[in-house]
Amino acid sequence: MSKSESAYKTIGEVAKILKLQVNKKGTLPTHIIRFWETQFKQIKPKIFNSNRRYYDEKTVNLLKKVRFLLKEQGMTINGVKKILDSEVSLELDEMADKSIKAENLKNKLIKISKIIKELK
């Protein structure tokens, strides 16, 4: 049984959603998310029993935006802070969403080309 989209996510689930690179030991780099929490005041996970972090849908979307700006757009942390504090942030939601859709399309095209090569 899978969680609904609106359910709280653990830090490991968020790392998978953000497609953070698995390190050499084979574990997800959750330390990146914890670091971003210290840098961006907007990222506020819910901390319930035993100090475990849980992220709601709004926070996950904010983390997606931060990842998009840092990793895909090559911005600095200070640059991202300025954007998140300004009104430009809303326009970026559209850009990030389009980028994610483009990435999904790219992955599908790669799969199709592999299938075509196998058929030849």
C-alpha cells in the first residue's frame, strides 16, 4: 500500500522524490536536505516523536524548487535565498514543473530508442 500524495513523507522518501544521488555506500544523502533546512528558513519539517522529520506536500514542493535552482540552474545558496524571499518565487514553480515534465519526456524517449535498437 502506497502513501497518498498529501501524506507526510520521511526524509528518506523526500530524498528519493528529489532524486538525490545515492552515495558510494548505497545510502541516500539525507544530509543534503538537513543542510538545506539550516540555510533556508522556509523549509520547516514537522518533528514528531523521537526527533524524526516529516515533510508535508508544501515543504516537499519547496525542496523541489530549491533543488531545481541549486542543481539544475546552478545558482548559489544566497541567490536562492533572495529568490525565495521575493515574488519571483511563484514564477519558478512553473519553470521547475516544466523542467520535471521535460525530464520525464527525455527518459521516455531514451526507453523508446533502446526498444527500437533491440528490435533491429
